[in-house]
Amino acid sequence: MKTNYYKILILILGLISFQSLSYAQNDYSPDYSRAKPLVFDDDDSYIFIENLCALKRDGKWGFIDVNGNWVIQPIYDQWGADPPFFSGGICLVSVKAPDGYSMMPIYIDKLGNQLFKNQKFDAASPFFHGLAVIGKASGPVHVNVYSFIDTKGNPVAGTVTPKFRSAFFEYSANNDGIAKMWDEKLSAFGIVKDGKWLIAAAKNKLHDTDLFSEGLCAAQNSTDFKWGFIDLTGNVQVPYDFQQKPQAFSSGRALVQDDNFDNYYIDQSGNNAFGFKCSRPCFNFHDGKAVISVDRDGFKTLLVDVNGNTVQTLDVNADLAVNSDGRIVFNQHQHDGLTVLNPDGSVLINDILVQKVYAFGCGRAYVRFFADMENKAGFIDETGNILIVRSDK
């Protein structure tokens, strides 16, 4: 009788062990059986913009649509520091120059057609708010002369002649077409809007600036090189009190760091908006909420409103990140996968069995699977379904 009892017990324990093993294997094996295999290089810069995602294959850039179809074949090189992206239907890439050795920038449309074929650019920026900066060689020493062009490739009348602080080409603008511009005569930055002076460099003689957000811009003075904030008229709204560059304003709050490396959030007058300081890590506001860390009664990770009131306490075990889309990604205690929250703290995806989730764009996000999986990356939708998996062949 005892022999049969032990046999049954061993059988039950064996079944439990098998189920536990199967469960553990399934935990780290998300279902991508219905996903579309696609050959491309692994890169954490992938994000959908204007329903297209720049994707690399064998080191060359092309574009796929949200279903994983190649819309523009990967035949282009990157121009500048950032991966290619479309802005108003136009993208900056590079190709081999006629000499067969050097590279030159060109613009393409969403069908891969080259734009402005009658022009040759030696330097170029992406389009922002319908304008781009291009450079063309002038004279036998090949010094570039810069100008603004519109989406037809034509020079824009009344705009300033772009200058840069060094040989490094730097031009980007916010959604309103506001950007910093170097004034070579004054050796300082001013602010342009749609290529025309909005704040002349003579007003502030700024050593550096960030992009404008919510009507304010982080600016660095030329006296003691500290940072504050100016408004759209160039008036100082937050004094130059910060040694470190502040974050941009969002939801009326900006994350700053004082000389003691303490973090806190200021309002648009420069006051501590919460009345207390935070530990690291802290993140920018998105839609009126921010993830902060505090070390009081034990280290805690909180989702707070613009007044610092706790909306939610996050059960963070590891891998805390707030992506550029405001989605909060972290691993909870007693969970194998990642939790993805919307900026307001509501659950977007619960316990998704991947190692990393990057920012969503057009309802798609790039993910990286666990290192021991054959397909190490792919794209998911906002329900966590894997739509595209990376294939090596």
C-alpha cells in the first residue's frame, strides 16, 4: 500500500515539476508564431513617424510601413548624427557622390523619389516646420554658404544667413519652427522663427540654448555660463542659477539640478513646485504626470501630479524607463516580464515577456527579446501582440 502511495506521490511531483518547467519556458518564449519575419539589423533607434519607420539592413537605411512591408528599400546611408526620419513627407539621407568616394546629402519623398534633383548639396539638415538649412560649396576653397530652403527646394526670402559656432553643422527646430542660430559677429546665439530673427543675439548674448517648449527655453549666459530660462521676447523668466542644463518645460514644470546635485521641479517662475527635492531617477512630465524617486520612509518610486501629490506608488523591481512617448516601462516584483503604463498610470500592457520596450509611434514599438531567444528583436502593437520579428535570413 505504501509503495503505491509513494509511486502516486512521485508521479504528482513529476507532473508539477514538468508544468513548472513548461511555465518557465513559456514565460520567456512570447508567441511570435503569427509575426512577420523580416531581415534587418538590430538597433534601438527605431520608431515609427508619419506611419513609416527607418530600418537598417546590412548597414543601409530604408523604410517599412506599420505592417512590416518595405516601402523604401534599404539603399541609403545616414546623413548627420540622427537616423533618417520623415517630416512633412520629406526625409534627409545620403548617397555616394559622383566622385564615387565621398557621400552627399539628398532628400527623398515617401516613395523613395529623389527631390530637388537639379541641386547639389554639400551640407543639409532635416526639415523642421517646412524649412531646412542647406550648404553649397562656394569658390575654389569649397567654403559652404548656407541658406534656408522650403519644401520645393527654393530659397526662402527674408531669412537670415545661417551661421554655426564651429565647423560642426547644427540646426534643429521645435514644432513651431523656432530654433537657435549663431551670430558670428557677436559670437553668441540668438533665436530664429521660420528662419527670421525672433530674438537677436545682441539682446542676451547667449553662450548656448535648448529648444523652446511651452514658451520658455533653457539658456546659458556668457558671463558665468550658468543656465536659466528665457521667454519668446528674450526676457529672463527663470534666473541663471543652474550649473547643469535644465530639462525642458512640460506641463508647466521643468526638472533641474542644483549645485549639490539634488533634483527638483520648478514652475515657470523658478520656484520649487513641490516644496521638496527628489532622488534619482526622475523624469520629465507627460500629460500632467511624472515619475519621481523619493528617499523618505524608504526609497520609493512615485507617479505624481504637477503639485507633487502621489497619484500612484510603482512597484518597481528593475529596468525603470520613461520613453519619449511618456510610456512608463518597468519590471515589477514577482513578475518575469515588463509592465507598460500610459503617462496617467493606467496599464497599457501587463507583464509582457520581453527584455526592453522602446517608445511607441503610430501604434508600434520596437522591443528586444531575452538574450537567449533566436529572434532577439521585433515590433509590437499597443496590446502587446508581436507583429514583426527580426530574422537573420
